[in-house]
Amino acid sequence: MAASFRQFSDWSVCHGIAWSTSPEYLFASCSKKEDDETQRRSEKKVRIEVEFSGDYQNYQLLFTINSLTKGKGEFVEPVITTPASAQWTQVISQGNAYNYITDLTNSKLVVQSKEAVNKLGFLLSATQTKNTDAVNQTPISAVIKVFADDKVIETYNYTALPVGQVTEPVSKNLDISA
């Protein structure tokens, strides 16, 4: 006896039943497809706050958002909210890359996502460009706080080494949904 089955190509999680026309064949199956509602609940609005100290006015900042995504990789735009008039120096929207390069005049930088996201990648680096031979200065340092739905989820510290020495940037990729 040949069994014929009705195929379901887009089942919701645990809500699909396939059966044959013969009463002796009956089974249920669940797909591994992620439920959209569950995925949306794991996305959060993200904010990055950077507080600079030391002689930060002697430094040029490079701050990059290199990944800010929701869902299954849809790009989300980041916005600089502090300093108020700041704009991204370079935007490569096809690559989800946003660069902010500036001579620091403000002790705070705040960037936030326009929408809820599940992945964030960023980089922070500073290069001393002014008063490079001054011996009585304090190298720049920064405290970087990452917020998800207004709750701190990570804190990082950055301190520049003296002129002529290589300082590693802070480069992080975070899974916000975890």
C-alpha cells in the first residue's frame, strides 16, 4: 500500500502534523526553525558609553561600530548621541561599518542602536597627536560600558601607553541575545 503525505514547507515550532491517507500511518514532527517571537525577545536596544580621563585633549579617537545586527543578520544603524553635534566620519552601509574619527574635546562619547539588536561589534583606539614631547601629562584612559535595555552588560577599560609604544585597541564582538 503506497502512502501519500502532505508536505508542510514552513511549519512553526511544534505546530505541524503530517499524515498519510491510510489510518495505519500517523506521525507528528517539529521543525528546528526558530520562533520569530522568541528571537524578537532576545533582541535589545544597545547603548555604549565611553568616559575619557587623563589628557584626552591630546588624542585623536577612532571609534568603530563594525557589526550591529538584528534577526538573521539585518543591519541596524547606530547613532552618536553625545557629543550632540557629532556625525559618523565614514559610513559603509553595505558593510555595516561606521567610523568616528575626531580630536577629542569632550570627555564622553555615547552611541546607541536605532533598533533592538542581537549582535554588536566595536573597536576603540586613541593616538596621541598633540604635545607628544610633554613629560608631565597623563595618558588617556577610558571606561567603556555596554548597556542592553538600559542595564550594564559589559565594562571594559582602555589605557594608552606613552608615545612611541603600541597600545592595543579595545575590540569586542558581543552576542546581546545571550
